[in-house]
Amino acid sequence: MDKSKGLTREQIKRFHRDGYLGPLPRFANVELIQDVLAEINRIAQSPEPHPLYGRYSVRDWHLVSTKIKELITDSALISSLQSLIGVDLALWRSKIFHKKPGENGTGWHQEWGDFDGEEIGNNKPSLRPKQESRDRWWNLTVWVALTDVELDCAPLRFIRGSHKKQYPKTMVPMTESEFWHDPFIGCKTIEDIIERANNYTLVLDVDTSGLFKNYIISGKSFEDVKAYVRSELEKLPAKKTLGVDESQEDIVTLPMKKGEFVIFTERTMHGSLPNTSANDRFAINFRVTTTDTEIYPFRHWGEFIDGSNIDITRHSSLLLSGKDLSNTRNSYT
């Protein structure tokens, strides 16, 4: 990949055929990758509220950290994205991923482009593209490995070519969805569970702060409390994708070295294997859309809680390249 020229014709052809491209070589220097890893490790391990969102969140730390911003606005990445969806680009979201040792994988899922929070039962689109754009993708995701991701350390998986088909989906109890992860990993006491519930780290993006408001803890065992939490979370809906027969699909598993990355359209069916290693897996993704797409359109009718239950009043996007084509509907920093 040439930093100044973006992707090659062959790479662009593969992306359109497969729905993803990667692993691609490390673009940032080792020192920057290490600095970002140190910051992300601290964020992932800390229950402190996000400076912009008022509660714990793994979202959009590029708006706070200059190191993370430097990483995900690298010119090589921008050139690659321009090769795929044009020059007028806005970076509107990033997210930290931390897979702990023993954590299960993420099931098969695809996002057709609205980013409406259906993974936790919501229906509030974060993106509204121009009508003529609906026959193509208008968002790309870049996923950067910040640690080595071996086969036993929760590597990403893709179903090659699946971006050409919208799979059926349904709502199921949250504990049965493809996004469900054991919330009790690392909890040793009842107090650990309560602390996580109160600081939003028990189940990401789900408000569990009132979970124990009317629950009598006295006399309850650790297993009793876990069973109660699970029963309450089972009452919440979440998305589950249907129609994936692995024996009939062209599945690709992507081990990656630290600093390598993959570009994909969220329409491509993807997930991850479990982390059966003794190591933590850290990564960050960021999402880029064309600037004629309206970002968080519900802001313009006075609503500021997004599909991930985050107050985006103080959110802004980054104009990565080109010009804004949203008629000033989008907010940039």
C-alpha cells in the first residue's frame, strides 16, 4: 500500500468482491501504537466516566486523546478509504475493544448502515444517508489490532461476499444474542458485581445503575446475585442474526500482528472467535462515512440519546478529508 496513492486496483477489486480487505500492514510507528495501547488499557481497566458522555464508555476516545486521534487520522488510512468511498469523509465514531482471557467470541452479525443500536434492542438510526446512496454502503469500518491477535486470542472472522446479502434477524433475550459476553469475568465478590452495575461496566451501553435498587442483598450468595442479574438481563431484547450455516459459507479467520488493520463494510457478516489464551486482546475501530450522510439526525428534533444509550450532546465528528456536503447538518470539531 502506497501512502500517497491509496489502495491498488487489485485491492479495490478484492474489497468489492469480499466486503473486507486485510490484514493490511502496520502504518503507524511502534512508539505510537504502544502509546495508544497504554491509554486504551488504562481506559478499559478504569470505571471513570467518559469526559464527554458523563458515564463510562469505550466510545469516541479519539475526541479526548491526542494519541488516539493521531493514530486513526493517519494519512495512509485516509488515502485507503478515499480509494473506496471518495474524498469527502467524516470520522464519526470510534470504539475500544477488550477481549479478556476466557471471554467468549462474538457471534455473526452485520449492520446494514443505520447503526441504530439494535444489538441492545434499540431502533434509533445514527446515520441517515442521501436517498440515492441506499443502494450502496455509506460507511466503512477500520479495525486496528493493538496487540498480537493469534488464533487463540479472539481473531476476527468474516464471511466472504456476505455484504451482498441482507440476512434475516430477530430479537431475543439479551443473554442469547450474538453480542452477549459473560459480565462476571473478573468478579470475585458480590460487591464487585454491584460496583460494575453502578458504573456501567457490567454490560456495555446498558444502564444497570438501578439494578440493585429494590433487590435485598442480605442473605444472598454470590451465585444468587449472578442468577438475579442474569434473569434481569434476560428481560431485555437484543439482536440475533439468522440464516448463517457455517458449513455453506466462505469463512475467513484473520490472525493479525500488532499494528495491522482491516477495512470492511459493516454489511459484511463478521464476528470473532473466543479468547482461549492467557492474554488480553486490545483493538480499536473507527467508522467513516461520506459527508453527505447526516450523522445523529435525531439531534435536530431535540433528542440527544443515541441507540447505545449515550448522551451525544457534546459529540462532534472529524472532517477527515474533502468538504462537508451535509448542508451544515453535521457538527465537526
